[in-house]
Amino acid sequence: MSDSSQRRLHVLGRVISIGIILGTAIIGLLVVNRVNANPRTDDAEVFANFIGMAPLVSGPVTHLYVSDNQLVKAGDPLFEIDPRPYAYALAHAHSDQLALRGQIGDERRLIAGKSSAVDVAKASVLSAEASLAHADAAVEQAKADVANAKAAVERSNAELEYASNNLHRIEPLLARQFVTVDQVDQARTLQISRSQALSQAKAQLNLAQASLLAAQAQYKQAQAVLEQSHQQVLQASHNVTTLEPLEGELPGRQAAIDTAEYNFDNCRVVAPFDARVTNLTISQGAYATAGQHIFTLIDNRVWWVVANFRETQLRHVQPGMLADVYVMSRPSVRYKGVVESVGFGVTPDSDLVGRLSGPGLPDVQRTLNWVHLASRFPVRIRIDAAHSDDFRLGESAAVIIRGSDPGTERK
């Protein structure tokens, strides 16, 4: 081979080597740029909401409608607790309420009777007041009669005194014959009649005074009857009871019914949402205790991936960005996702900051790490998948961030 051919081969080799180096550098830069522009990680897991299903009432499980790992729809029956004790409690609560209402009805009738007694006592008061007014009028009439009788006595006394004086005056004149015998007899007769009239007036006065005493006695008796009637009204009023204590028990009886109905309704448990049954640890016939979980329901409606990205990649990850999700059970299937949120906190590394112990100072260890690893923060990515049955809670996944959703950016 000539020298010129060797030189050409040598130059060609250099060109190829430089080209390979440049190509490698360019590919490396493109890869770095792509990795930075579209962060990816295989440190991810599939998550979903899940709840522990526990009965709200205690009792033996009479029916178990599901099996472990079964898929259920919202409203599907899950299990049933023996409802008989709670049905009895509900019937007893209804019975107590009916008994209370009957007692209220009886008490209402008794109150009506006692109220009638009050009305009767008030009527007696009115009658006693009328009797007292009549007795008062009788007293006033008797006083007037006494006054008239006294006036009549005084008048009769004056007339008798006049007749006596006239008789004593004319009797000495008869001997001198200045008057006649007939005139003297007339004067004597007039004196006698005036004396009888005085006696009659005094008797009438005594009768009027007796009538006054009788009227006053009747007035006092009417007063006593009126006072007695007032006391009867007070006594009858005090005997009248109210329904407030019994009616105050009605809300409590209704609350007992509501509680019994709540317990009875919770004997049958249904699925609150579309879910997958897992960790079933009870069988039909076992005794279930209120508040103790017997299996778990995994919410089958929404799935997401929690992917841990290095802190150097977080500036390229924002909520609303699209993502590709691959699960290890189906590595060839790509699922679409949307970044929901980026974590803002993780537990500090005790090798770097020491142990944090409450309000004290950090316990910093004097160590020297030659290689400093970047912290990883969780990124929550909701999976947009119509076939949610493909996922399992806790399975491994890989995530690639693709960028923002154009529709989200327009919004």
C-alpha cells in the first residue's frame, strides 16, 4: 500500500472517530435534554382510596354476600347482621311512645275534669257574690226600717206628751166649768190612743232592730260563703296539672325510635361505591363486633400513581401536566395520566440534619458523606383509565411526564 493510501485511511479513521465522538455527545445532550424536559421515574406505586368495612351494630353474621377479591357495585349487599334483636328494640320503642301518648290522653281528660271543677268553683263564687250583694241590700233596708221606726217612736212620744199635757191642762178647768166633760174625755181618749201608738212604734222599732241584726248576720254568712268559694277556686286551680312533663318526654321517645331504626337499618350493609373486596377475614355465622373491620373495600372509581421524583426534576413538573403511566403487570400498555399535585415535604434525613426531638436542638451527627443523594418528593398523578379493573393497589409503576395539557393551558 502506498503512503498516500495510508494517509487517506488515517484521515478517514480520524474523521470517523471524531464523528462517533460528536454523535455520542449529541445523542447524550439530546437524552439529557429529553430527560430534563420529560422527567421520568420507575420509583412509583399505584394507589386508590380504600376503607375498612366494619358493622355499626354487633351480632352474628346471618348472610355474607361477597367473597375475597370480588368486584362489587354501589348498592350491592355485602353482609347482614341478625336483625331480630334490633327489630324487637324498635317495636319496644314504638310501644313506649304509644304508651306515653295514651298517658298524655288520659292526663288531658283529667285536666279537663279538673278545669271543669275550677269553672264550677268560679260559678259558686259568682253565686256567693250575688248572695253577699243581696245580704248587703237587706242590711241597708233593715237600717232604713230601724231609722223609720225610731222616727215613728219619736213622733208617737211627742204626740203622747202633747196629749198628756193637754189633758193635764183641761182637767182642772172642768171644776170651773170652763170645759165640758166631753172635752176632757176626748183629751183622755187621745192620750190613751197616743200611748198605745207609742207602744206600737216601740214594738215596731224592736222588730226593725231585730231584722237589722238578722240581715247583718246573713251578710256575715254571705261573706264567709264567698271566702269559702274563693278558697275552693284556689284549691281547684292548684289541682289542675299540666302536660309539660309528659310532653317533654316525647322527643326522648322519638329519639329512641330513631336510634332503634338506625340500628335496624344498619343490620344490612351495602357497598357505598364501586369497589373491590379484599382482606376478607370473616365467614357467615361468625359474631361481628361493632367498629371492628371485617374486610376492606378498595375504591374502584379513581386510581392514581404516587411517583417519587428527584428534587432536581421538580422544576419540570407542574400540576396539570400530562403523563404516561406503565404498570409492571402490563408493561406494554400505556395509560394516560394528569399531574394533580407535587409534594412539598418529606421526612428530613437524620444523617444530614440529625434527629429532631421536639423543642430541643437537632442532634447532628459528625459524619462526612462523599456522595450527596438528591431528595425525592412524591408527585400525585391521577390515571385517566376507563378500565379500572386493570390496577392493583400498591403495584409498581413507571411514569414519564409529557408536558402540559393544551386544554388546561387554554383555561
